Amino acid sequence: MKLSFELADGGSPRTLDFEARRLVIAGWTGRDAAAIAHHIEELAALGVPAPSAVPLFYRVAINQLSQGDVVQVVGEDTSGEVEPLLFLHGGEWYVSIGSDHTDRALEAHSVALSKQICAKPVARSAWRLADVQDRWDALVLRSWIEEGGEWRLYQEGTLAALRPPADLLARCAAAGGEPAEGFAMTCGTVGAIGGIRPSARFRMELADEHTGRRIAHEYRTAVLPVVA
């Protein structure tokens, strides 16, 4: 799966063409173990099965990656979540953002299938991980959803809430093999303000308040009918 990113690393903007060969969705990546345990209990009450390990690394087909402005979904019970996206290209790590768009109705049956069935929208710009590594914890994830014709803040938090890249990559390697060229992984997310809920339009960003730089993307869903 080929993706194209614009890089702005202090010089003239350039384009990086990345061929994704393996996609992992990292879940349950928070650093606060007590908060994760509480969230697992909350989801269990809704019928969502508990993870077999924490963190957990879900494999998703690379053809689910999309940099388009529209994604098609089946039914209206889907929603997005902004996550950092790490990918390995030319022996170097880069960071962008993606949305772990998920079918919430299917999630009660199988978390893995609920992730696989939905496209994963990805931004069209990226940074070298080395350029932001020293202030990783201070980077801010945000997302907005459209409700009642207005944009409402849906998620906001720093990456200090999530396990750092080196930790996640080491755990992922131990769980399923060393990341190689073409590897991409989303790194988890922050809580939804007001609870998880669907929206036809989703806007997301990763902000570096130190430099004022932002990676941003927006998409909408086109709902296909559920035919029994």
C-alpha cells in the first residue's frame, strides 16, 4: 500500500513515498495501569471482551490505510480515534497521525474484527521521529467531531499518557517479530470527551507547541446500508 507524505524538516519541503507492508494497531497503550484496568471493566459491562494482553498489537490489512477525504462504512455505529502513527522508511522512523476508525457495534463481538472492517485514515504530512523524540511527551493529540452543525473538541491530551515509541516497538517485536522496512503502527489514543460516539465528520491533529508545527487531517464517512 503506497502512501505519500510531505516532510518539512527545516529545509525545503519534500515528498516521501512510503510503501506500507505491515500494519499494526497498538491498543491499551496507556502508562497508567489502574486507568487501563478501570477502562477494561467499563467496556466489559458493555459486552466488549477484555484484551488478552496489555498492551495488545492487532494486525490489520495494509489496504485499509487511506489518505482520502472520505471513507465508506457499513451502518452508523462507527467512530474515529486520533493516534500517533510510526512508520519505518529507508532505515529511519517517521511520525504522522492516523484514525483508528472502528465499528463499535462489531466491537462487542470481536475487537480485532471491528478494527479490520474499517478504513484507517492517515494524514498527508509527517515528521522525522528524531526531530521530536526529545519532546515526545509534550506533543498534543487533538480531535474534533461535527455535532449539530458545529465542530466540538472530542479528544485532547499529551503523548505523556501513552507508552513511548521505544517501549511499544520493543513489545511489538517481542509479540510478533522485529519491525522492518515498510512497518507502520498506530500507538494508542486518549479518552473521548463526553464518551465515544459516532460522527459523520472527523478532524484530527498532532501539535508540537514548541515549534508551532502541526500535522492535521480531516475526513468524513459515507454510510452504506446494512442489508440482512
